[in-house]
Amino acid sequence: MKGTRMRIWSVMIVLFGLPAFPTDISADSSLASQDLQTKASFDLVVQRSQVLKLGTSRLETQSAFVTYTNEFFGGRTNALKIQFFTQPIGADTQAKLLKRDDRDIAKNGYAGLVLFLDARDQITQANLTYVIPGTTVVRTVASSREELTRYVSDYHFDRSRLRLKSRGTYNSAPDAKDEALTLSWDADLDIRVFDQIKR
């Protein structure tokens, strides 16, 4: 009888203990997803172009995914790659992004900001990518100390989080005969960074 009572208590403890595990995992995933939610806006105005559709378009993004990477220039330069998406990033999407798979979340448009870093993790150059269906624009928007000071009002990177406030407007060169466009952005984020440096 005593042994039977012990077995019943053991089964009850196991049964009552089981629901706690999925709840905890779900809470952790929810917190991780919330940490990737941030708002930013991007505007493109194309006045003249032989390849781009003329007119105005805008991306209002809800989330960002930041990786610390050396995938550019044959691994000779480290960079922060910030991908901005128009929808929230859930746990499944985060897992895909860690595998460099952004096909589903990026299909309706996205923006990317790549910050190239020096040996002290300070920004030396900023490249902006703007993508909507049928249109892709990639430009170096800041490459001098003057431009970086003008466009980046707050920056702190400690290898685990990035705090960044960046706002600016890029205009194509006045003497460009085949292109006249304006690319603007406004981003304010304090977000987790995923280390994907290949060592």
C-alpha cells in the first residue's frame, strides 16, 4: 500500500511538472522576439533612372536583426549587418535568419544597413540597401568622418548589443546624367547582436 501511494505521488509530480516546461520555453522565445522589435522608416524617390521605376515608395519596418560578421571583402573587414523587416520576427524566423535565410520575411520588401568597422569597432563606412518588389537600390551613404558625424547621432556596440540612432538623406550626384534619386532613412534601435564572425 505504501509503495502504491508513493507511485501515485510520483506520477502526480511528473504530471503537474510537465506544463511548466513549454511555458518557460515559450516565455523565453517571446522575450527574444520582443528584443528584435524596433521601428524604422526608409523612403526612396526616383526622379530619373534608366533601370528603376520612377516615383516614391516607403518602407515602414517593425523589426531588425543584427549580426556581427566578416562576410564582406573576403573576411578582411568586420561589420554590423542590420536587416530591417516590415513584420515582426518570431522564433521560427529568427532560427532561419541565423542560417542566413531571409527569403520568407523579406519577400514584401526590406532595408539593410551595413556598418563597416575598424579595429576599435568604430564605424568607417555605411552602406544602405532598399528593396521592394521590382526595385533594389544599394548605395554607400557615408564614408567620411563628416558624413558619419552628420548621419549617426548615437552609436554604442559592445559585441552583444547595438545602440544606434541614424537619420539621413542620400542624393545621387548632381552631375549623374542617367540617375536622379533620393534615399532617406530614420532608425533608432537598442538591440541584441548575433555574432557570426568566422574564425
